[in-house]
Amino acid sequence: MIYPVLITVDHDGKKIKPGGTVGLTSEQAAPLIRGGFIGSKELNATEQEEPENTGTGTEPTGELDRVIEAIGKIDPAKTDLFTGAGQPKTEAIEDVEGIDFPVSAALRNEAWDQFQKQQAV
């Protein structure tokens, strides 16, 4: 079965980056789904195809990049949208326009780290 990769996964000696897909058995996939490394939704044949080039000169944006962008759209004054540790809640990220996939805590954490690094520049 084919699953979407949310956080870089090592499989069969290859690194598969977010936005890619990985073929796994359901037994192999279960712990990766629980850990937030891959999506729980199996992809069908049309979703597995590479996105068409839109001619913009940019590559399709992966889920990690989309979550980073969404974090920047969350109002920091709305403290109810953030955890006690100061990270945006996954539900708050999922409510941002353009996020049409479930956001795991692991994906949120990676995106939050990247977002903070970008803000420090």
C-alpha cells in the first residue's frame, strides 16, 4: 500500500522526504502512522501521480512547507490556539485555509522548529 510521507522516512536504504510516498505493508505502516511520519490515508493511483507542472517555476509545496506557512497565519494574540509550551495546537493549524490534511503532533513540531528558525533570520 502507498502512504504519503509527512516526515523524512528511511525505507529500503532510501530517504523519502515529506511530500513523497512510500510503499509499505499495513504492519510496517502502523508504527509510522502512530509516530506521525506517514499519513494514515492510503493513496489511490491518481493521487500517486506526480503533480502537473503549473509553469510557475516552483516545485509543488509539501505538507511541511504548508504547515510552516499556516503557522505564520495563526494570530499569536489568541493564546487559546497555542499549547502550554507555546506551540500552535494541531487543530489551529488544521483550521488555516489551505491545510486539507490531518496535522500530527510530530509534523507540527518539525514545522514549528523550522518556523522559529525562519523567524530568527
